[in-house]
Amino acid sequence: MLDALEKCRAWTPERLKITGRDSYYLPFADWYGGSEVFHKGRRLIMTASHDYLGLAADPRVREAAADAVHRFGTSLGGSRVVNGSLELHEELERQLALFLGHEASLVLPSGFQANLALASLLDEQTMVFSDLSNHVSLGEAVRLGGSSEYKYAHRNMGQLERRLARAGDRAAKIILVDGLFSVDGDVCDLPVVTELARAYGARVIVDSSHDLGVLGATGAGVTEHYGVPVDLITSALSKSLASVGGVVAGPANVIRFLRHQARAAMFTAAAAPSSVAAALTALDILRSEPHRRTRVLDLAERLHNGLRALGFDTAPSTTPVVSVKVSGQERCFRVWRLLCDAGVFTGPIAYPGVAKGREVLRMTLTAAHSDEHLERVLTALETVGRKEGITPARPPETYDRVVMTRPPSVVAAV
């Protein structure tokens, strides 16, 4: 008799075989302001977090979360549909809709669920066109919705147009795209995407999980950065908004439909009051303290160019997502281990996160990191890069400098 769980018995993560330790699900005994962590008796510089604005440990955000626990408890104990929710939830939805330039929004317990909620808008009569580098949660929404998905090569607008043209008028069309791609660190070509959408009668949905708080004159993300409206915006609240949760923002009639049709919203417990309160306070700080955005962009530019001066390749990113190419699963996890030993915790991204042969170490310095942190990270990477043969023994004489993607009003301080 076949056992459905038998495959679990013999399975061992490849990374564990390579390094003798598991680089994922690492437990930390402490988390120091988002910039350092404590692991097995040592402090490590944390470069794997997407707390871009350094707000997760901000006293104001922590106090807001604690006050919400004291006032409302830890959980509402069920779905908002049948349990009701708090005015706090509706206030966050009002504020996010206003900030993102839409009529309404719906807050969910996670960013993944915010994208899964899109499944209720999809059906067999809808064709979805997706960038090959989109976050996996967008692909899961398409699968659940039962639509046909047509992927185009990363940022290849010519291929997108050809696929749209072939579709003709035989189905409804939606273009799904990340605003800032979470591994490559580059930004979608939203002006061309929306131009093609108008030409071929398609709707556009953008996942702004990584560009919210980072791009745009006020930090509202890629749509504000380009000054281009889209039909719907989704985003995680766990990056610049220093919380846990997700949001879908769009026309009021669409959001009303999602409230009553999206299973990811209807059949899940409401976001915890502490998470909602934290996100609300982080949003206020994001809007009132633009220097945080300037700081994270400045640090990212210095990290990019410091690495390139050593011979590392961080292309095509022009954002705080700094992906260092290491190529090869074994080398990727070995370099991760060596960097840990040198006091720097990074994010190794291997298959299925990226295609085999395209492994990277993904790094982010947040507004909570210091100049000293930056120098220590560069020193560790210089040593490990030479040891592993990723960089030359002598730094290159010239290299292509990275200039951050910034709104015109945000001037570099470097």
C-alpha cells in the first residue's frame, strides 16, 4: 500500500547536506532594532530583512501594538465576515486607500493572502499575463482562479505585446506584475505595461510589496513613482509598514466584491489588532519622515557600488534589494555559511526561488543600519568573495556604478 507521507521520511534539504546547518528557519534569541540578531552566542548583522524603513523596532510602532493588545486582546477569534472587526481595521483600510490613491482597500492577515484574494476575480474566461519573475503568490492566485496564464520573459515588453495581440478579443485580460521584483531588485516598466493594457483592453494589477515605502515622492510605490494609475494594487504590510498583513486597494465596487467573494478574506481570522495598530502607526511615520526613505536608498547605493568595486555583480538592481550573484547551489550555501561565520546574516536564494544556476545572496540594509554596519558587511564579503573565487584577487580598475531609482525630490546624500 502506498503511503502519501513516505516521501517525507527520506527527504533532507540539500543545503543541510552542503553546509551541515540549515540556512532557513534559523531561530534567533534576540533581534536588536532590526539591524542585528543574536544566534548561538553571537551577534550577527541582519541583512536579510525587508524592514526597509527600520520601523519594526521603532518605539512608537511597538507602543501602538502593545496598546492594541491591552485594549482589544491578542485576537478577534474569527473571520471578519461573521465576527465583525474593529474600527481600527476600517481606519487602516481608509488610510491605505488614501495613500495608494484608490477608493477603497481590504486588509488581510498576510501579503500572500492579499494576492490569493485576486483568485475570486479570475475564471476560465480570463487570460492572465504574468512577468516570469513575479512573486509566487500571484501565480497561486491564477491557479486557484482557473484562468489561463501566459508568462512573458522578465521585463520583456515586446513579448508581452505579442502575447496580448495573439489573445485578441476572445477573453478578458489581466496583466499581473510586481512593482519592485523581490529577487532581481529591478523595477517594472509600468508606463509601457499600462500603455499596452490600454491598447489591448487589459486590466493591470501591481504587487507593491517591496516598492511601498521605498519608491515614489511620498513613498506610495511604483505607481506614484511613474505617475501611472493601475486598476488594483496589492501589498504586504510586513516590509516598510513593519507589521504582518496584506492589502488590496482599488475601486470601491471591486473591494466590495472581494469582501464577499474572496475566500482568502472570508474564511480566515481577522488580522490581529496589534498588527493593524502597528501598520497604522508605521504608515504615519512613513508619510511624516521621508528621511528614512532617503537613508535606505543612500545605504543601498553605497552597498551596491562597494560590492561592484570589489568585483561582485549586483545587476540589474537599482533599489535596496541587493542580490549578489554566486551561481551554483553548493557555492551559494557555502558562502552563506562563511558570511555567518564572519558575522553577517544574509538570505541565500536558490531553487525553487530562482532557476538553477541563478543562485544569489539577497541582502538589504535598512534605515536602522549604521555606516559601521555597511563597512563590516563589505569587509566580510571582500574576504569571502576572494576565498571562494567569486571576485578577483585585485579589485577591478573600473566598474559600472549603480544609481538608485529615486523620485526627483529625493536627492542622494552620498
